[in-house]
Amino acid sequence: MRKSWIDNLRGGVVLLVVFYHVIYMYNSLGIIRNITVEGLPWMDTLLYPLYPWFMVTLFVLAGISARYALGRTDDRSYLKSRVRRLLIPGVAPIFLIGWTSGYVTSRYADMFGGNGAAIPGVVKYLIYSFAGIGVLWFVQQLFVCTLVLLLIRKIDRNGKLAALGEKTGLLALVLLCVPAWGSAQILNLPVVEVHRNGIYIFYFLLGYYVFSAERVQALLKQHALWFMAAGAALCVAYTVYYHGQNFTLMANLKSPLCNAFAWFGTLGALSLALRYWDRESRFTVFMRRNGFAIYALHMTLMVGLAFGVDQLTHLRGFALYPVLAALEALCLPALIWLVRRIPVLRRLILGE
């Protein structure tokens, strides 16, 4: 039995990711991006309320879904499905379409130190591909989380951790903010900083062992207004404190304020979905079928569209944002349709 609140929240967050990237594409905060067209600094304000919590929330939802899936199948079959649905779509698109984003980036930055003419085409292609990983980091990280979970399940054969997670009470939910902050301090890759292994594995495992429990979901639903209020208050504090700063720097990501907002923002989002969005709708059905495709393809398309807008129109100012958003909304469904009509691309890019 599907959980409509999970589908709704996951779909909502995916659309927020698309919205985030429209603003991010023209940010003035020093956050690495593919093009160097300057947007409006005040528009960057819209990024702060989203960044700390929306991706960790996706890891929580993935952990909850893993718990339900492993209740219906064995570990070996589940791993095979994750290879098909995560590992292959997390790697193959880098070489199939990711190179286009890398190429666009090279048009705005000297990726080869002035020696581009001397570098073989195959080497350029590989560099472009790895520079165009984009949003696929999430899929790759999720596969790592899956491997960690299956290892823990193998060690904890009697399910003691699951039994402990089901006993989580209201005070424990609040106090888990502390180990959540601690998880942000560890296992962060030094170069590829989007792979924050500690925090993402922790939130994924909490989704599996804690938030999948009916007792915990009942607590979130019962105290939804309080969790939402706490998340909103921390959102304001975080935005005011970090406004004008590059919030993706590791020092900021490790801060207590950032992680408090991430934690209570996640609790607020889960609470809202459980209490007010636990029903199936056309949106639920549409996002259930298309959510992953939207996530996997939107960024590569957006980079290409932003490049085209810059080269063909030299547009500047506020108009950049609605124009890019409108083009994305028009072209993304067509791209998804095309990929699904080509079997090899459907399997390699979407895992279908």
C-alpha cells in the first residue's frame, strides 16, 4: 500500500529543487555554477529557506520507502533493484548527457588552463562529463546509503535497531537534533563536498529505523503545528544570519544553526505532509510516475537553456528567472517523453 503523504512530499521537494536551480543559476553568492551570467542579488534570498533541509528530507523519505520495500522482499532482490534504479542511472547519464553541462561550463571558464587546443578530444569529453555530474550526486549518494543499510541489516539480524527506533518519543525526536548536527561533521569528502556522507547516511537511516514507525508518524502528525513553527522560526534566523554569504561552504554546513534548521525543517515538512497532504490526487499520481525523471533530467536541460538564452538574447535582470522557468516547464516534458521512447536511454538514464 502506497503512502500518499510520501509521494506528495517527495514530489513537492523535487519541484522545489527545480525552483532552487532556476535561482541558483544566476546566484551572486560565489556558489559554483555552470554559467557566469549575473542575476539579481536580492533573488538569492529565496535560496536560503530551502538549502539546509530539502535534500536531507529526500534522504529521510528514501529511508522510509526502503523500510516498506524491504518488508516485501529480501536483501538480494532489493540490492538488484537499487543497482537498476540508482547505480546505473547515477553513472550512465554522466557520459550520455552530462558532458553537455561540462561543455557549457567551459564556455564561461577556462577549464584547461589555456591549453585546450593541445588536449585530445577524448580527454576533453571525459573532463566535460565529470564536470557535468550535476544532480546525479544524490542518486550516487543514495546507493551508498543503500549499501550501508544492507550491511547494518546483516549485522543486526534480530532487528533490535528497528525495535528501538519504534520506541522513539517526542523528547527523543527533539534531542536527535544533536546527533544530526554531529553527523554533519564527519565523512565529508574534501574535494567533492556534495558527498556529505555522514549527514546523508544518518538521515537515511533515521528514515528507515525511526520515521517509518507508525508511533513516530503519529507524533509528527499530532504536533505538526509546533514542528512547523520551529522550522519556520529557524528558517528566519538562518536566512538573516547567513544572508549574503555562500551557504554551501563546509564551515557553514557544519554550523549548529544550519543543522538545527535542517533538522526542524525536515520535521516540519514531514509533519505538514502527514497532517495536511496525506491524500492521493492528480499531482500525486503524476509525480509518482515522473518525479525521478524530472529530477534526473531537469538540470542538464536547464544549463543548456540558460546557455541558449544568454547566447541568443543576452537577456539580463529579473526577466532571466521567469524566462528560464517557462522554458524549462515547456521543454522538460518533451525531453522526458523523448527519453522514454528510446529503450536504451530509458533504462540507462531513468532506470525504467
